[in-house]
Amino acid sequence: MDNLDRQIIEQLRLNARAGYGDIGAVVGLSASAVKRRVDRLVETGVIRAFTIEVDPAVDGLVVEAYVELFCRGTVAPDELRRLLSTVPEVVDAGTVTGSADAVVHLRARDIPGLEDALERVRVAPNVDHTRSAIVLSRLIKRDPR
Amino acid sequence: MDNLDRQIIEQLRLNARAGYGDIGAVVGLSASAVKRRVDRLVETGVIRAFTIEVDPAVDGLVVEAYVELFCRGTVAPDELRRLLSTVPEVVDAGTVTGSADAVVHLRARDIPGLEDALERVRVAPNVDHTRSAIVLSRLIKRDPR
DNA sequence: CCTGAAAACCGGTAAGC
DNA sequence: GCTTACCGGTTTTCAGG
């Protein structure tokens, strides 16, 4: 992971379909050198995936909510992760400091879809109650930099 | 935007570097047909970008927090958006239902960086107080579907 | 709007520095 | 570890249905 790798990552972030030669022209490397570095970055897990960013409205996933999870007793992060990964509406989630045990960011097609997803989140072991904040208007949405 | 387009988007989501021929083989179209559809999807803004998903630890952005904003009086979403867009640590944010006025998702290099970002968020007009939940362990992290 | 073919172009490998 | 060179495959364009 040197500076060259970081430049390559930056280029791929801007355009994941950029040719190796094009990237090389920017960072000052030959196409094959770039390829080997990209392969290594994928191999080592630095680059997790080549994807596209799609207009969320296309999916019809427009209703969002931030949900706090309050659990009884101890929470096993691994178990929580396993459960949450079965709910596709979960955009991101993490255990947190404060009175809540975890925060879950949901995105669903509509309000019933959100309610349904929340229902599935609630079956997590030891969930005492939840506290939801439905998003009225999205203010910021950046790439997961 | 028909079903074919949706299938193509699904394939590109799985691998943004997939060949047009390969995609065509899956969805039942020739390479050139796939290319024209992809071009059109980019043209019309359905596909916003071809990107890579990078291990966040690489950026050194490992400290995250969900922050609730409580404001005095009315909140102007546009003004809030303008302010939050000046804070690069803001990953996503939205005005919400419930006792809080907005939820802001922050990601910073370290705790001091998080504190600094929070400081900059707090200068938003009419902010009365904030309530932060620092992420202890990230459970889920999906593409911005 | 699709297919199929032809030309240009790029990715992947191998040899050499 | 990088570069140049080469071959095979893919992209891209275009004529035709």
C-alpha cells in the first residue's frame, strides 16, 4: 500500500471501468504494472468490489429511518450482525455508546416496507424496544468514502 | 427502464467491470445491445457512477458516530444541507420525525477528528444541543442501494 | 430495438531489463 | 518490480432486419 496504490484507488473510485492504460497514464505506470497492483489490491481485500452507484429512486427505495435498538442484558455483536445481514433493508448498522445498544439505518420501498423491515429487525435476541426516526428529507448522501 | 435494464443493473452491481458480452449472456442480449442500454442508463442518470468499494480502514476513517440534532424553533432543511455539505466527515444526514430534528452520520479519522467535525456541525443555526452515539463496532455496511 | 460482422482497442501473459 | 511486445478476446461501430 504505497502512494501509487492510493492514486490507483482514487482513479478507480472515479471510474471503475477505466482502462489499465488510462490509469497508468495518470499515475505514471504501464498498463501491466497497474493491472498487477489492482489484482493485488483485490487479493488483499483493500478493494472489496467493483460496483455502480444507482439512483436510489430507481429502486423505489425512498423511505429511510434511523432506528435505535435497546436490548436486555448483553448484546453479542456477531449475533446481531448475523441477524441484520438477513434484512436487505439495512443500509448500515453498528453497536454504539450511549443508552442505545445499536443504531440501524434502514431504507425501504414505502412505509409498510419499512414497518415490515423493522419487524424483522425486532426479532433480534434480547431486543427490548426500538426508537425510530423516519427521514423526512435527505440532506446529505456521500459515497462510503 | 424495463426488466432487462434492471437485470443489467443487477449484474453491474455485482461486478462493474463485467464484459458486455458476459452480461448479455446472463440477460439474453447481444453485447452491442447491452452496451447501448448501459450507455443510455448512464446518459439518463440512472447509473450515477462506476466505482469501487474500498476497505474504510484504508482511508483511516474508522471512527463513526450517529448524531441527533436538536434545534430551537424551525429548521430550514436547505440551510442545514448547505452547512452540512461543508463538513466532509458527514457521510449522510436527513431531517427526521421524532424529538430530534435531524440525524447526522459522521465518519472521521480518529476521536479528535470526530470531535472537530461535531464542533463544525454544531455551528448550524438554531442548534440547541446534540446527542451522539459513537459506533463501537460496525455491523453492516452495504452499497447505497 | 435488435443482431451480426468487421475493425479498433484493450486486457493478460511472458520475456527481458 | 517495471517495461515492452505480442496474442486473444472484447469493445465499438455500422449495415441490415
